[in-house]
Amino acid sequence: MTHTIPRTMTAIEIRSPGPPEVLQAVQRPVPAPAPGEVLVKVAAAGVNRPDLLQRTGNYAPPPGASDIPGLEVAGEVLAVGDGVAWPAPGERVCALLAGGGYAQYAAVPAVQCLPVPAGLSVEEAAALPETFFTVWLNVFERGRLTGGETLLVHGGSSGIGTTAIMLARAFGARVIATAGTAAKCAACRELGAEVAINYREADFVAATLAATGGRGADVILDMVGGGYLARNAAAAALEGRIALIATQGGTQAELDLRVLMMKRLTISACTLRPQTVPFKGRLAAQLREKVWPLFAQHPLKPPIHARFPLAEAARAHALMESGAHIGKIVLSA
């Protein structure tokens, strides 16, 4: 089917830093794919916490990236720039972006695209890239999680957390998760966490050590930071790896370095959005080779808590800020 590409599109703009209400629908030119890029007709876009940080003025887009929020989309490729071998026009893809996802069309580096997995809806596919790229990079590549090891996931009911639980289980690891309510803990267990700790009611360090016979967790995925750093070190096993990906609990921490030395711990910290296109392309290739085949054998569907029309992006942000969601929030374009 031939699609006519319009000159303008509806996109969500951040009018000025502030609350969700600063998000507004505007008309923007449809981007043209540059060499190495493809133009995707967006069917759905994932909502992620970095979008909220950008909206409040605390996470600027990388140089050259669109000022439109949105780091992941899924849809149909309509046009390709010079030098693109895959995907071809007509392919259904999901893709990681540095910005521009909250729109009806998005220009995306071709190497950051992945095929929509069989059996997944386009909305489910839109909920994959940001979390799958992040978890693969930090838990498996930098954290070196292997089958038989134990992963401790903080924020287990979040988009990142639910992805980490599903992927760790698919690769044969044991999972312990923390969450803030009984319902969220139950959701973590349903996804495959062997132990779910309500951090409002129990000390996750003591609970992790008890669940592992005093050994501790081999890999800890932390998006809290702050005072969790020292507690993570206490909950880690010998040769443990702590992967820090966000600082929702604060940017400052005090740590007894003797614990790191005695346990021979590794602390790894990383952000994904500012990385280069070749860096992200390498991750996409690894996901396609090592993770995408798992969709045929494991229940890797991302849990989607809510869907909103693109024009109601402010409501989606308000929901995410409330912390009431379990899994992902998606905008339908």
C-alpha cells in the first residue's frame, strides 16, 4: 500500500518546564529521513521517566536530537534515507530514539530499529525499546548476569523493573524484586520474581540475605541511588555487581569503601540517551541476536498499565508521576 506522507503532523511540545499541563499538541513539519535514517509512521509511543525529567527541565535532549519528548515508538516504515539496507518501507518496527517519539511520524536511525516480535501488538512493541536496551546494557552487558545467579531489582513493578524480571528469568537467573505495595509485589511475582519485598514494610538488605542463605545478590539493578548505595553493597554477594541507572532517591551517597574491597564489588553507572548511534546500534544488534528469539519461547510481553491518545500525553505523565502504575504507559498516535 502506498502512503502519502503529509507535510505536517501532530506532535506533543513542552511549552515550558513545568507540570504535565505544559504538554500541548501542536503542528510540526514531518521530518525527512537523513542518510542512515528511516521515517516511521508512529502507531504507538512508550512513556518513560526520562520524558518527565525532560518536561520539568531536568534532562535536556542530546545535541541534535528533537525537542519533542519520547524515546521509543513502534509503527510502519514509510521512507528510508540513503544507505539504509534494512528496514525497508512497509516493515513494522519498534525503535529507540533520542527524542521525537510523541508525534505521528518520527525519523529514526535505521540501526536502532528492531522488528515487531511475532505475537505482540504494535502497542506492546512500542513498550519494548527503552527498557530492553537499558536492561540489556546494564544487567547483562555491564552487570554480566548469567544463568543461576541472583538479580535484585529495585522498582520491580516499573517498566524497567518488569523488563529486568522477565529477561533475567528467561536467561535462567533467580530474581528478587522490591516494590512499594502489596499489589506491586504480587505483580512482580506473577512476572517471575521468586521473592518480592515491600520496601515500606521490610528491610530489603535483610530480606535479600535471608532469601539467599546469607550470600547476597550477584547483580543489583538500582534506579534509586542516594542512600540505597550503601545498602546495596550490604545486600551484594562476593564479586557482586551494582548497576546504577537513575537517582530517584538522590544524587549524593555515603559509602564505606572497605565493604567494596572486602566483597570485591563493582559499581557500574550508565545513561543510555546520550550514547552515540553506533553504540545504540550495537545494542540493537545484540538484542536481535540474543533476545528477540526468546519471544518465541518465553512470555516476554510487557505489561501495559494504561493507554492514552497522543493528545492526552499530560494525563499519561500525571499517572506516571503518581506512581500508581504497574509496567508501561503507552500513547496511541
